[in-house]
Amino acid sequence: MASAVQAYRSLTTDEQFRELERMRSKALHDEASALGKARREATAKADAKWQSVVAEKDAIIAKLLAENPKKNKRR
């Protein structure tokens, strides 16, 4: 176990290793950021589509009610 700890310590002091680890960490962060952005954009697009469907439905209902005012009255 002690030799493994010593090997790890010698590796982490190596400048090239630290740079590679920094680049790996940055790549993981960039990937997570890109996925988060894609999710937010997809959600916004779906919300906009849903709003469009609801508005279209409301317009159809309003048109039908305007065409048939007698049916608009409730019993």
C-alpha cells in the first residue's frame, strides 16, 4: 500500500500529469455544460411548441363560439 501511495504522490507532482488531469477535468466540465445547455434549449423549444398548440386550440374554440352564439349560453 505504501508503494502505491508513493507512486501516486510522484505522479501528481509531475507537471505533465497535472496538465493532462487539468485538461481532462476541463473536458468533463465542458461536456456537462454542453449537455445542460442542450437540455435547456430543448425544454424551451418544447415549451414554445406547447404554447403554440394551446394558442391554436384557444383560437379554434373562440371561432366556434363566435360562429354559434346560441351554443355559448350555458343551461
